[in-house]
Amino acid sequence: MNKTANRSDIDNSQSATPIPEKKQLYSHYEDKTEEVKKQFVILKENQYISRLKNVYSASNEFMTCDCNEEIIDGVNHACGPDSDCINRLTNIECVNGQCDCGESCQNQRFQRREYADISVFLTEKKGYGVRANVDIPANTFIIEYMGDIIDSIEYKSRKEKYDAEGIKHFYFMMIQDNEIIDATKRASLARYCNHSCSPNAYVDKWVVNKRYRMGIFAKTDITKGEEICFDYNVDRYGAVPQTCYCGAPNCLGVMGGKTQSETVRLLPHIVTEALGVTATDEKKWLKEQRKSGIKVTTANVESHVNVEFVKALELKPLSVADIAKVSSCLMQPELDFIVIQRIVERLLISQGENFDEILRRFNRLHGIQALGDALQTLLDNIKSKINKAQQKLVEDVVHLLELWPVLKSKNSIRDSNLETTLVQLKDKGINSELKSRIDKLVESWSGLEIVYRIPKKSESISSRKILDERRSRSTDHMISTKLPTGPSSATKKPWVSIDASSLPSNRKLKGIPLPPGWEWATDPKNDRIYFYNRHSNVTQWNQPSWDDYTKQEEEKRKREKEREKERERIKEIRDLKYLEEKRARQREVELREQEERRNILSTIIAQASTNNDVNSSGKKSNLKTNGDAKRKNVSIEENTSQRQPSPYNDWDGKKHASNERKWALLFAAYVPNVIKKYESSTGREVIKNCARDIVHLLAEKEAKRHAGENIPRELSHERKLKIKSFCKIYMEKFMIKFENKKRKIESSNPSSKKTKV
């Protein structure tokens, strides 16, 4: 079984396929875990090849969560599964020293290797498999998929090498472009998880310490002894289908090949959850498409979001429990416009008795940040002027903000850049009424203040409330607010500013206050004094030292300063990245316009030069009459025009210009930039030929498909994504042939240092 899988193709939807009612259990099968460990190297963490060792591809994904430390029985319960942790909502693990949630919170499952109890066994037909040794609840982190992290160049090399070595089972999983996990020789037990058409687990990508990592999670409740499987949903290399032995009621019978390609997952897991899509919705829509003669495959599901399917969805109102899924989805980078539009629409149709509670919950789960991210994504995709659909989305978001619960501070508005984004949208051509509504919103926020975390200064002695040390940021709540009345002593004691007379007797000893948080009591058995700290749950016989307390406070202040610097650095990096991307887009537009102008000018010059040559040759010729010469010049000019048509003639829509030529002009402005990255490997002339072939293929295809229809003046975003995908597939195949040819030439002429292919 070839486990070569693209991360983006792996199904992780919790509602994609039903789980069979009768579960087959394998607890009685012999445990083969120790046996398989001899077949590969067990890893504790991913191993990066030298080219990727210093590459942190997710460095810009990290966020500092604003959860507070919750120490119960010595364990930090912050950032748990039911918390509002923004990192957990967006598949990012907290890192010690970089978040406000304290050390070792509950959102560090990858780092602590909190794997489920599993083992390997030998199946009847599928080779080795993984089973649960205990019951595993849904959404539990089972194990990380680990291996060597390699790039595309190393992947091609290893694939050929493994083929030559006779290795039949490859264990590749793509994390993202140019980042692939190779679990063939070094891995975790996750490599033995088999495929199922009705899986009980799914694969999800998380950001851990500035790097992407892949984890296998329980999709449903998994029973002890049940095999753990996820849906590979891949097109195998070579497109040769393999028999599927998963035994699910909905089994397709094969893995890979054409049939497997047709089992498309219409939406990513996170979008499915936010829109409330069920398996029934997907099946119903696919059935309707088949009846209409439309074939839905992975190739025409653009960016993993099928626009027509999302448009056709019958949305259901949200419940309070759904809000976490909505917030998490809206905060995803580069989210598709149609998805944002439908999620906001789903929020609006939820207006009813519970709508106030829904908005309050949304506000708690970083709703302002989510809407700000959504509007920023929209703003980044507006070329010059906003269109009707985009303006409608802005109106809906503004309407939501007008219904928003009263904010206590401006922190969330500032952190999300929501105010700045709305002001920028005003300059994109929105109507005057919407501008006025935005102005009113901004004005209503202007009276809010930025709130900083100020240490609490007093503690209710009667209630004996235990304050969280990290939540209050200080234990100075016993310090008096009285100003000093004279100069300080050269040997100033840490407690001199504390009014000892106002402290209860168990907070001071012999007139000297104990360090904040400490109290004393008498052991009734032996009348001996002992000391305890309610904050840290520490009890001891020795009197606590002010020196130790002072050192601890100094260390805390240093850590806080470091965290603040890190937060500022991360914000600067984000701002810089945004500016660089914006400038790059502007440069790209300018360069494209310059290139188009140069091409048009060159065409006009070439035509003029040809015409001049024809005219001069006509004058020199005395063999024919003037009338014959004129007819000849006209004929030559017409032929030249056919060979080198002017772009202006095409856009003006002259009758003699073919539809295919118009499509070619559209594609010719975009395709060369898409495949330019291969130029360093092949040379400029080879890439020019490739671009010409691709443009011809695409133009011929589009001209036939859209015969008699108006041809657009520019490529849409959706069509660009299709072209990009086509170019990628074309160039991958071309590069394989190119490299093979190059090696053959070099092997036949070893003395040549550089061979031109």
C-alpha cells in the first residue's frame, strides 16, 4: 500500500462519511509493536534535512494567547479543550515563556507527546495496522505523524532511490508546498495507520513552535480494540488503483486511480464545521450534479472550496455551541470570499431569542478579531474598486458590529486592526450610506479606552479569596498607597512601605510582615509554628525569606519584559510581512503593465517595419503595373497582420480576430510568471517554449468550451487558480522528462562539464 498523501487531500471532516454501527475489534490479535520497531527508526521528533533546518515556515502563524494560569493541585488547567484560547481555536500550540497562560498549559499536546494508548497488529489483508488499547473519545489527539522533513527536490530523489531499492511501500505526506514528511525509514507508529472509506480518525495540521506538524485525531469515539484509520483520499503516483480492504459499507473497492479521484471532499474540515455541512448535504449536491451531467473531481474543486456547492447550501441558524467553529474558521489566513460571505450570512439568519447570547459568546471567542481578519482578507482581494458582492459583505459585517454587545475597552478593536480596515474600505468606492454607518461605528469606539493589566492592590481578608498570581501580575496587593514622609534609610528593608498595623496577626511575625501571600498558623499537635502560601499551595516549617521573594519578583519582571519584547517583535514581523506583500503585489502589477506595453509596442514596430519593407520593394519593382504592385502590397500586409495581430485589434473586437487568439492573449500575460521559477533549472528558452505550449493548450480548450460567448478582458481569481494548478502539473511532468534526458546526455558524454538539454 502506497501511503503517499497530500495533506490538503486528506479528509478530516467529522461529517463526511458514516461510521458503521457494528465495529470489528482486534484486541485478540497478537501485539506486533516490538516486531515492527525493528523495521524502522523510531523518532521522538521530526528530522529536518540540512536545507530546511533553519527554515521556520510557520513563524508568522504564532499568536500570544490571553488565557490566565489556572493552577489546581499543582497542574495548570489553562487553555483546555473547553476554554476560549485563541491558539487552540486556530490550531496553534502555546509555548512556555511566550504566552500569558503560564508554564505547561493544556494546549501543548504535541510538545509533551500526549499520545493515546495504541499498538500495532497484523491484519488479514492490509498488512500492519494500528488499534486502540483503550477507549478513545472523539477529538482526542492520538499520535503525531513524524518522519524526515524534506523538500520537493529531495522527495523526487528519494522516490527514485526507494524504487531502485525495491521498496514498495512509500510513506510520504505533504505538509505544504516544498515541505513533505518521509516516514519510510524513520517515523512514529502513525505510519501504520491504514486507509478507510469510512474512517474513525482524521489528520490535522498544527503550528508548534513556529513549525507545522501533522497529528492524527479521533473523528468519533473509538472502542478498545478497534483499528484506527483515516481517509488517504489520494491519487497514487502511476494512477494504478489498488484494492481497498477497509470493509466499510460505503467502500469504493479501490484506493488511488480514477475511482478514488472522484470521491471528492467538497470542503476542508474547518469550513465544513463553520457552515454546518453534513454528509447528506454533500451527497445530495453531488447527486444533483451527476444528474445534470456535471462531473465533480479534485481537479475542479478550486482551492478545496467548491464555490457552486457553497452557494447552493441551505444554511441553518447557529447555536451557541457552534460559535467556536465559526470564530476559528474566520481567523484562517486567505479564506475564500464565498466562505466568509456565507458564514456571515449564517450569523445573521441566527437572529432570534438566543442571538444576544450568540454575540456575547462570539465576543468572548475573539469575534472582533475574527471579523477583522475576514475584512482584511476581503480588502487584500479588492483590486481597485469594490464590487456589489463585496460591498454586501461589508454591509453585513457592519450590521453585526452595530448589534455587538457593549465593549468595555478598545483592546480588541486595536489588536484586530478592525478600525483601520474599515477606514481603508471607505476608500474602495462603497456607497455614502455605508460610509456614514462606518463613521458612526468608529465614533462610538473613540470613547473607549485601552485597558492595561494593573496589579490588584487589595485583598478581602474576610473572603480569603485565592488570587491567581499570573492573573493579577503581582503579589503587591498588601503594599500601602501612602506616600513616604521622609528620606529612605540606606539599608531599606523590602517591607518598609507596608503598613504592618493594618495586617492581621497571621500575616506578620514579631511585628515584621511576611512576604505577600504567606501566612502562619500553629500545629495543634505540638504548638509549633508553620507557614503556608495560598497562591502556590506551599506549606513549610521554615520562615519564608524576603530575599527569596525579591529575587522571584525580579525574575518575573524580567520574564514579563522579555514576553513584551517578543510580542512587539511578532507584531513588527507581521506588519513588515503585510507591507512587503502589498509592495510585491504593486510591483507585480507595475511590471505586468510595463511588459504588456513593451509587447504591444514591439508588435506595432514589427508591423510598421514589415510594411515599410513591402512598400520599398514595390517601388523598386518594374516588372508589374502600379495596380498589380498595390494589390501585392495589400496581400502581404494582410498576411503579416494574420501572423502578428495587434492586441488593440483583438480587444476592439474586429471580426477577423479569432476567439482562440483572444484567449491566448489573456493567458500569455499570466502563464510565464507562473512557471518562471523553473527558469533557473532549464534555461530561458526552454521555459519560453513551455509557456507557449501551455498558452496554446489552454487557449484551444477555452475557445472550444466558450464558443459564442463573450471573452473576459481579464482573468478572474478562480480561473488563475485553475491555470496555476494546470501549470504545476504540466511542469512537474516536463521536469521529470527534462532531468531524465539531461542525465542520459551527461552519462553519454561524461567529459562535458555542462550539457545543454
